[in-house]
Amino acid sequence: MSEWVSWDEIRKGIPVNEKRVAKYMKMMQAAIDGIKLAELRQVRRLTQNEMAKKLKIDQSNVSRIERGKFDAVEIRTLRKYVEALGGELEIRVTIDDVSQRLIDSEYEKKMERKLIRAEAERAKKKVPAKMRPRAKSVAKRRTSKRVVARKA
């Protein structure tokens, strides 16, 4: 009769890829965080469609947030989502066990206003020359009248 081998003994013989384990741990944590946000939305009795309308985004973006796909969502969208739930978004950076707040909602709002102003300025500059209103100078108007008078 053969001897039984425990799972722990088998597992000891299998090499573990620590980077891969860390990657999947981060993915799992992001999914858990997304689920928590979905639960907070549900506590406030909002559907994904209602939340999307409130934030003026697609329902698919709400779903992406709630699945923990934070890499595929803009920071300002995530901020709006969190603020709609009554919270405040804060982004922290941790390097060598030192944690520093990088972005909070106030900073993000300021950056969004700058972006909107910059987009408005670019839109003004992109108006074709034909479409821009031009004021004719007095000299040009007089010249054009003389040309018309000579032809007649």
C-alpha cells in the first residue's frame, strides 16, 4: 500500500513566483475595494445607471470602478464617484515605508478647473480663419467703396 502525501509536502516542492503572487494580491485587493464601493452605492439605494446619470458618465465606467479596474478610470471620475457617495478621495504614495498624501479632492478639483480652462483656450484657437469675425479698418472700407464706385 502506498503512503499518502499531504498537500503541504507537495506544495513545498513547487517553486513560488513571488512577483506573480504580489500581482494577484494587488488585483484581489482592488476587486475587494471595488466591491466595497458598490456596497456603499447600494446602501444609498442607487443603481449603476442612476449613479452614471448623476456623474454624467457611462454606466460602464461605474461598473469598471466597482470591479476594481481603477487603472482604466480617470482620477477625476473616481473622485466624482466617491464624492457622490459622500466621501473624499485621497491618493497616497508609499516609498520605503514612508507614506505621503499626493492628491486629495481639493487638488484634483483645482487641476480639473485648469484643464477645462486650457481646453477652452485651445478650442478658441482652433476656429478657422474664415469663421473668425474680422473688423475691417476704416481705410479698407473706403478702398472697397472706391473700387465699387469705379466699376459702376
